Amino acid sequence: METQDRLAERFEPHRSRLRAVAYRMLGSGSDADDAVQETWLRLSRADTSEVANLSGWLTTVVSRICLDMLRTRTARREELVGARLPDRWDGVGPGADGGPGPAAGRAGGDGPGVGADRPRPGTDPEHEALLADSVGRALLVVLDTLTPAERVAFVLHDLFAVPFQQLAPIVERSPVAAKKLASRARHKVRGTPAVDAAELARHREVVQAFLAAARDGDMAGLLAVLAPDVVRRADPAALPPGAPTTLRGARAVAEQTMIFGRGSRRAEPLLIDGRVGIAVAPRGRLRLAITVTVRDDRIAAYEVIADPARLRHLDLAVLTG
């Protein structure tokens, strides 16, 4: 058995890659830290004298840990189905940042020589936001719609080029079945546009212009991209108490967009039910989805969806190209 110090020296060069894998699987910096921590603990207890490929061994271990965490998370979500939701989510408006506060800290530090007493970056909301930016909020949102096995297969194969022979035992499938799992996940991530490529590109430009104007507080830019008779609808959960759920006219819609425009920093275009829409996803967790209707290269209508039940039934995919 190797000494703990020697194991720590061998583990440390793999830390950043393990955390990158875990973050894409879990979508949470603090959860990724927990998975890497558990991987270190398992390494520290294991007999690695016959491990020829430590990188592959560690990837397998962290992936199995993540798969178990995803399965537990899915089970908890199913238990919450039907639970009473609050009338409104505090801090969430059309384009507001919203979302829960900083993740609670986890007990315990890293193993000897592996960053003991080091601050846990995943508990910092700003760090979480930077992580989400680096991966892509839209991708994190779409990955969250996959089953645990699909997510692990897609992340390992499509994002980290893990061969199916190595991936198969992690997801408890044959190599052929693992390949089908990754293929199914890939199809979900890419989605199926409801319009042709040229129209999709035009709609994307319109939505990106809308987001750019909202981020910059550009009233003229908003009025230029909104149709004169634009209609904005919103779930009550997305609005301050007493705010109208329906607004009509470019000026009224643009003025409210200016009020809530700060949250567009956390917004990204994505496919919603085959058409270009917007996800507002602070720290990569979907809080609002905005469906957009484009006519004559202007936004004719959009709807802000905040109800969790409605969000779960949307078909979300990443915009490519």
C-alpha cells in the first residue's frame, strides 16, 4: 500500500479533470466537490498496486459516484411531484436572476495533501456563475433533462471521449447498449428544430438582438426588435405581486424589459419545443423559460414560464452552429 502522501501526490494532477467531469454530470460546483472528495477517500482506502491506468480508474470511480448522486436527486424530485408550490418565487421576475441562495457548505475537507482547509469554491454563488458560463448555461439546462444514465453516458463519451468499453460498466450496460444510450442523449441535447435552418438562424438573430438590448438597457434597440403590437404573457410566479400577467404594445413591454433586464446576464438562447427561446438559468439551473414568436424578423409575442410543472414539460435542446 502506498503512503497517504504519495497517493495525494498522484491524485492531485487529476483533480481538475475529475471536477470538470463531475460538474458537467451534476451541474453544481459544491456537488462536484463532494464527488471529487469521495473519489479521494475511496482512493485512499483502495489497494492501487495493480492499477495500471490511474486516470481511468479515477474517472470510473467519480462517474459512478455522480451516477448515484443523480439517481438520488431524481428520486427526490419524484417525491416532490404534487407538493404545494409557493404562490411566487422570491427574487424571480421576467429576466430576474432569482434562484436559491448560496449552497450550504458541506462538512469535511480534502484528504491529506489534497487541499485540506482550502475554501470550497462551489459554495460561492459568483464562482458557480463563472462555472456555468464556462460550460454554457443552455447545455447545463438541457443536460438536466436527461436521465441519470443518459447524462453520464453523454458527458463521458461526447465531452470527454471515454470509449464505450470503459463507459459500459459505469452505466451498467453492454458496450452496444451504452452506445445507444449516448446516442439517445445526443439526440435530446441537439433537439429537432420545427423550422428550416435559414428561418432558425433568422429567429436566433432576433432573439440575440433582444437579449443584447435588454443587457445594455437599450430602449431604442428593444423597440427596434419588438413588433408594435407585441404581447408579453407571464406566469404569476415570474412577476411581482399585483403585476399584470399580460402586457400589450412595444413601449409597455420594452419598459418592463428594461426594469428586469439585469437578469438577462444569466439568459441564453436555446431550443424550446423546436423553436428559438430563452433560458434564464442562474448558476446553470433553469428558473425561467421564455418562448418567443417571431414574425417578419420581429418579436410578435413572448411568454415567461416560471411554473415548475410547466417547465418540466418543455422540450429543451441546445442551439448549435
